Amino acid sequence: FLIINHIDRNRARTYLSHTTAHQTKQSKMAAFASINAFLSQSSLVSKSAQSKNVKFLSKKTARHQMQASQKRATTVMMASAFDGVDQAPPDPILGVSDAFKKCESPAKLNLGVGAYRTEELQPYVLEVVKKAEAKMMEKGENKEYLPIDGLPAFKQCTLELLLGAGHPALEEGRAISVQSLSGTGSLRVGAAFINVWLPGKTVYLSKPTWGNHKNIFADAGVEWKEYTYFDPATVGLDIDGMLADIEAAPEGSIILLHGCAHNPTGVDPTKDQWQLIADVCKSKKHIPFFDVAYQGFASGSLDEDAFAPRFFVEQGMEVFVSQSYSKNLGLYAERVGALNVIANDKEAATKTASQLKRIARAIYSNPPVHGARIVAEVVGDEAMFAEWKAEMEMMAGRIKGVRQSLYENLTEMMPEKDWNFVLRQIGMFSFTGLSPAQVENMTNKWHVYMTKDGRISLAGLSLSKCKYLAEAMVDSFQNC
């Protein structure tokens, strides 16, 4: 490649374009390096030519190196170990809130998420919670890890709220509690326990049920099936279908029951019906698993809302009970709850507690302390406990008032339809019977955001908005 006599930039470029056009970029880079070295050392090339062409070839080499590096980086970014991961569908409940936030209509209503709101539709922090936190600040509580199974004072008051102070199961040591991450975490720990220690058993869920129940048990490796619960014709409980399905379940199955304020329907069995359900469960040696998310928040009475699990325990049955303080104390973000097990003897309860602790250790190590201390402060102080019960009655009473107003508006606007189900249902939810197409009309035309199954959260409704909601519902029933 003798370009020695009068090498310049143009000749070097021409030489390389003709002699290396067929080569790969890697070969070109090697060629540049060789010419660069030759020119730097050759006595046949003038110093000025050496300097000029070495600079040119160095730039050329650097540019090709940079391009090769960029190509390698691009190749690495394109090849991902996660390329085969499917996009998960949006959460059916939390997705409603996302859509609500994007809506610009001043008339919009968010009736999707089950969280209490004031008459001004603002989040509410209970006064008794504020007092408890003030006391905790005065004490100068530390932030040390809790034991795996939680704060002892919290566990004790949780069991007493569930069963009643002085209950024989407490005195005999056969009732145990493991603090967990609200109701969801408690259910998940229980599901993992079933998978390991009660293998092969199927969990039976009401049809319909809370949207997360199926995910919780399926992800823990536990098979689930459904039992009849809701009767669309009456917008009430199909007790005959429910009893028949529980009776048909294999002996020793796990029957998940909503302790009160059934989610999503708001339809609860009567006390007589609870006795029938208990009789079937006992005769088939089923294990009831109560999900108690609304104790005290449904009726306004802690004792009234605990009737079902207490009754089953009185019948001599062993039960799981998950508890949450999200609703009744408004501790949504604190994630405070518990999984309780009432066994037939102390030894079985102790062994069960040890395995539940082992499961919890592997999932989240130990539970958060702040919410647990709030519960212990409120329940452990007589004056604060009384104040809490009064606030629960106030919250439950506001929702009852909204129910009544909605019923009256619906009856006035569409008297030919039976709206009594609105009053028969209990808790923060109402299962309206609206079809998916009617729900779409509620959202698109009226800016009322709700789940597609027709459930509305009355906790997110104010008295001033009842007429507007009634208008939207009547329009949807009549025209869709």
C-alpha cells in the first residue's frame, strides 16, 4: 500500500475505501491500526505527513470503535431475560381509581374502592387514632423489630375482640394469633399453611367474592372452587344453593366465609341461616375460614359483627379467622391485621402457631409496629375504647343514612322496580344488579366509577350526591 511518497488525508481515505470495501468493520479497524503504526514509525514519510495522517487515522479508528461499542450496547439492551413476561391485566378495583383520577368532570364519583369518606368525600382519620398516636409519641416508642408473630399486646386484644374477653378458648390457650399485613397478608399466610399442612384440600369461595381471594389462594398453590351465594333474581342470598354446595364439597374442605358485610354483595346470612351453615360444616367436618374485614364497621357493633365466628367456635369447630383494622380503625396504609386459629386443644394451637411463624418469617420476616401499637393503645384504654366504638357507630350510621337516601330517590324515580335490596344489604357495599353494559353507561355518561360487576361503595357517597347517583342508575336500568 505504498502511499509513502506523498500521503495525505484524501489518498488515505481513497485507499481504504477501495482496498477494504469487502472487509468487515473489525478488519477495517485492524487496517487502520496497522497504517497508523506504520506511518508513526516510517522514515520515508515526512514528519508533517506523519502527524496529519496519524491524526486522521486515529479519528477514523476511534469512530469505528465507538460505532462497534454502540452496536454491542444496543444488542445487549434488546436481548432481555424478561421478554417472555406477559403484561398483567390492571387490577379491577384499583384500576377504577386510576380512571377516576384522569376524569375531568366536576360531577365524577369514585364508588370503586372500599375506603370510608366523610360527607365532604374526604379521607377520614379517626380522632381516637390521633390520640393514640399522640400517646405513643409521648412514650418515645422505639422502632425495633417486632417478634415474628407480632406485638403481644396487639395479639391479645385482637383475640379478645374476636371471641370476647374471658372466652374459654383464650383461658385454655387454644386460640392463637399471628399479626400480619392486614387482611390480605393474613389470608396469604393462612393459604401457605393450608398448602403445606393440609395438602390436597380445596378452598371453597362464595360466588361472587372479594376479587383478591382467588389470587391469594391460587398463588399459594391451593385449589379453589366456588359455592352458590348470590341470587340475582332477588338480589339476595341463595341459602338453599349455598347449603347444597357446601354439603356436596368433599369432607374436610376449607369453606371461606365472610364474617360480616359480605364483599361485594353486602348480603349477609341471618342468624338462623348461620346456624344452618354451621350445621352443614360441622356434619361434613369442614374447616371454616372466616374473613373478618369489617368487625364493628358493618352494624356499628363489635359484638354483633362477630356473631358468626363466635357461633361456629361455640359449636366446637376449629376455625381460621383473618382480621383487618383497615376499615374499623381507618388504618388502611398501616397494613395491620392478624391470622387467628382456634383449635380444639392447646398443643395443636401451639404447633400451628410455630408453623405460621415459620411461614411469616420467609415472606416478610416480621410485621410493622406502628399500626399494632395504635390498636393496642385504643383497645387497652377504657376511655379510648369507648370513643372508638362511638366513632364506628358514627361511620356505620353515615353509610346507613346514605343507603336510606339512595333508596328513597330510586323509589321516587322508578317506583315500578323493587329497590328494597338497597336497605337489606349491610356494610359499605351495595350490589346493584347493574350489567357490564349498564356499568359502562354509568361511567361514560354519568362519570360514576365502579367495578364492572355492579358493586358500589356507599362509603364513597355523600347525601348530597344520592340524587345524582339515583338518576344515573335509573337511566342505566331503563336505557341500556
